[in-house]
Amino acid sequence: MTFRKIPDEVKRQFAAKAAAKGLSMEEAGRRLIMESVSNDDERPKKSIGEMLYDMSRPGIELPVPPRSRARVPNLG
């Protein structure tokens, strides 16, 4: 594959990122392309029960609504 009309600054930044990971630009590009077309359906899906269980576990902070004073019923 050949990509044309890529700005020099973008090439420089891509080369720097690839080098920081110890990769050639070609290998970094190959991995980027393979990641972009990988099938997200390969991840196991969670059931609604599993999601609710995960949300109820410690470590997830849910907002607590402000409390208001109790209303006095009108019995008359």
C-alpha cells in the first residue's frame, strides 16, 4: 500500500510514535490497520444481569440525591 498526500508533520509525529514503541513506521501502520478492522464482536458480551452485578460492586460511586424534609400530610 502506498499513501500519498500525508502532511510532513503528520509523518514526523507518526514516525516518533512508532519509534517510541520500538516499531518501524511500516509495522506501526500495519498494526493500526489491523486494529481498525478487527471484529469487535469477538469480545464476549455481558448479560444485563452481569452488567447490573458489575455496577453494584464496590468502587462504583453513584450520586446520592439531596434529601428534603418530609411533607406533613393534610388530614383535614
